[in-house]
Amino acid sequence: MNSSSEINPHISEARLRIPEAWPPIETDIGKVAEYEAKLEETLKLLGWPESDVLDASMVFREWLLNAMIHGNMGLFQNKGEDTKEWEERIKTAQNLPEVKAKRLYVNINATGNRLTVEIQDEGKDSREFWLENKQPDALQEPTKWHSGRGGILAQAFTNEMSFEKNNKGIKVIFVRDLTKRLR
């Protein structure tokens, strides 16, 4: 990994505030790759090493999909449910008027060596899967739930991660800092 002094010092203090660049994100998993590509492009312009761009992009994708599927759609994969059935339930839910009306609110601060991302869903009516320590159950008890593996992997590629349940739904905040070692 490059040291912070090697990471494009001319633009290390540049800032990107995604809400100014993008409107609220509709609940459409078909557009996640587009948002992911925009983040990758930004980090590359800031001089991030390719491997760190890909790590950050993977985490961003995971939490966007989680916010859409588990938050805004309120879906959870059943044990024993095959991939085809699961994908069909997602496709059906995504087209429901009440899901189409929900948005994700993304705020990104990016510099030459630090990325902070906030993703807020509108899944206030989704089932409660939260432990007292404000972590999703699936991250704390992965053997109990069929899901959670992506979130556990995403944790490994961040320096900080937190969750906040509020009156809109759930907000996930993660930080990737190139000047610090990963957990």
C-alpha cells in the first residue's frame, strides 16, 4: 500500500459530496453497478491504488444492495431457498409501488487517503434484526441467519463501521482510511 504522502498529494484534500452529484437513489438493484462505477472513478481520480479502489467499491456495493433488499424491500432469504427463488422474490418486490417509492440517501466524503460513506434506507417498516450493540444480528450470529456473509466480508475491508436505526430506517456508515491498517 502507498503511504499517504505518495497518494496524489495535489488532490488529497479534494472532496466529493455525492448528494450534490446524484439525486436520491431509487430502489433498483439493476443500477447498483452504475453507482459503484461512479465511486470507483472518483477514487481513481483521487489517486487511490487499484486494489484499494476495488476493496472500497465492494463494500459500497454490499451496503447499497443490503439497504435496497433488506431495508427498502424488507426481504430476507429463507434457509433452503435457492438462488433462483430468492432472485425472483427480489425482482417481484422491486416492482411493487411501495418499494418503488422508497429511496436511498448516500453521502460520500472522499479524499486522497480517506473515504467515508453513509447510506440511509427508508426501511423503517422492515423486520427488526438488531442486537443491543446496534449491529445487525446476521453480523453477530452468522450461523443463525442465512444472510450476513457479505456484511462480515465488508467489515474486513473497512477501518470503521457503524449502524444507526432512526425514524427513516437504517443508516450504515463506513470508513476506509489508507493511512491505517485494516482490522
